[in-house]
Amino acid sequence: MEIKRDYYLQKLIDRKNNNLIKVITGIRRCGKSYLLNHLFRNYLLDSGVSENHIISIALDDDDNSDLLDSKELREYINDNVLDNDLHYILLDEIQLVPNFEGLLNGLLRKENLDIYVTGSNSKFLSSDIITEFRGRGDEIRVYPLSFREFYSNFDGSKEEAWEEYYTYGGLPLVMSYKKDEDKMQYLESQKQNVYLNDVIERNNVQNKEDLEKLIEIIASSVGSLTNPLKLSKTFKSYDKNTLITDKTIYNYLSYFEDAFIIEKSLRYDIKGKKYIDTPYKYYFTDIGIRNAFLNFRQQEENHIMENIIYIELKRRGFKVDVGVVEVRSKDGRRQYEIDFIANKGNNKIYIQSALNIDIREKREQEEKSFMNVNDFFKKIIIVKDNIKRWRDDKGIIIMGIVDFLLDEDSLNY
């Protein structure tokens, strides 16, 4: 089964020969290697590039262990550059090579090399690409399968696909399993042997139990406002003798962010036009991994739906914040929340996630935050129901979650 990733493939095609290092980042097992070494490589071959002008190296393959030395890797690449024609350099998991920054900067100076690399650690991007490459790195962030990609390979109805997706998520290999228990076992194995072990080994974490307990707490309260101090109090409610501090929790959370397992969404005061430092929200990059951290016990569809909407907005290139609207009245101040403020360039969209608005009070509750925003940007409520997209007399758009996810242009309504 070949899963097309046309959205990301086009991003690579658009960046071809732009004199920058194309950096493909994302959580492990989300399909970065497949995108680079299969889909993009096949595109190059189909477009007429000779196979001997594509130098493709999987640096996490034991057969290439000798190339983890930057000098050996440089010599290998130089030896395989045959002439002055353009060569495509595809390096998978480049962060495994010590001092790779100097290697890539040296390769970039050669006019006949077009360079593409993958990495699974955001520190690899933030501290090395931005600092060392000084604007010469171009990031393509890859997420697990979107619902649209998932459904295009799913044998069943939209409703069945949605139930499958919000339970097992979008890691591509999940789709190769037919039975529920096999999917659960795969995700459990990835959780333990890939994601947790990766974080523990990379950051030399000594207290594995607290680290795992923390990510379970985040998973059980996905989309809830929190911060390290609040989380430290939660730990104490479980164990009065715990020694974990809010500083340690802050570090642990940053480890999970650096591994692309979770993402933090800050709160933004819409009327005050400023960010609120704390508390904030966390969402999982893949909902299947979130569910695996909870052993598939907590399946609150409303929180899961909110998480999926957040990641879909990020995948579409939006910067996503949690909105806060403060209203003053004779009774004092009151804060209303808008689930998401999605920004892309000059385009701003306010979005509420609601499992349903089938009763008047529920609908008025979701609309109230919108009504206190004094601007004319688009306002959308996304519901679980499979309904036809429509706009009410207040100008608010209501659409179903499946409609939103399957239509790339759904926000342009």
C-alpha cells in the first residue's frame, strides 16, 4: 500500500534548487524517510534525474555506521559526485552525525548540490539550523497522516474512518494492521520503545517513572490549561512524598516538545493584544500515541476532536493560539475562551470545537465568546455532527468535523 503525501511532496518540489538546505522535521515514524527516500526520489527519477545523480543515505541504518563520522560522510559524498551537473543529496536522520552543521555548510557552498535532510529532534532545528546555518535552512514540518490522507487509504465509510482515526491516529504503519489488538500493540510498542526511550536516552533522564507519569497526566487532560507549578501539585496529590519540582517538570515537558510528541499552545488576550505567559495548553502530535499513553482507557471524543483540529490547523500552516476575551461589567471582570485563534499572514480565523450544539443553550454558550470579539474576522464552530456547512444570522459558520478535515479549502467558505 502506497500512501500519497502530495501536500508535503509539493513542498519539496517547490523548494527544489533554492540554494537552501531543506530540513524535514517531525515525530519519529510519521513518514519523513518515506517522503524523502521514496516519494521525492521517485519524483526526481520520473522527472528525468539520473539515478547516479541522487545520493541517498539512511544514517540510522547499521550498514552506514561508518558514515556517522562527518569526515567519512563528506568523502563519500564527494566521491559520488560524478560531474558538474546537479546532484541531489538526501540524508536521513542527519542529527546522528556529530558536527553535521559544518558538513552541511560546506556542501551548501558547492553549486551543483541540492541538499535535503531529515531530523526527529526540534533542538536539531532550533539551535543548529537557525544558529549555525544563519538563514540557510528551510524547514518542512511533517505531521502524521491527516484525516484526508488516512481516509484516502481507508476501506469503509467516513463515520467508520473517523472512529478509527480518533482511536488509532495517523502513524502510517498503523494502517498496515487489520485487527484492533494489533494496532494497539503497535502503538504501545512505539510509545515505549521509540518515544519514551528516545526522550530518556537523549536527555539522560534518571527518573523514568516520573517522566512517564507526567506524559500520562498531560494525555489525560489534553487541551486543559496547565503549567509546571500546577502539574507539580498534581504529582503531590498522587504522592505526598514526591520530590519532583516544577523546574524538573518544565524540563521534562521541553523534552517531549523537542521530540515532537506534544505541542504547546499559548493564550492570547484578544482585546489586550498580548500573550498570557501561563497557563497554557498541550496537544499531542498524534492522537493514537496520546491514547497509547493512557492504554486506550480515556476516549473523550470532545477533547480528542479538539486535539485533532489543533494539529490539522498546524499542518495547514497556521500559527495557533488559545483565545481569551475579557469582558467587564458592573459585576466585575469575566474571561471567555475561544478554543483557537488561527493566524496565517493577514488571515485570522476564530474557531470553537464543540461535540454538538443541538440545544439552544449549548449553541449560545459557544457563540458568546465570539460575540464579545470586536472585529470582523471569520468565526467558525466545528461540530462532530455530519451536517451541511452553513452560516447563521450572526455571520458564524457551522461545519462538521469530517467536512472540515476532508476539504483543504474548508476554512475559505
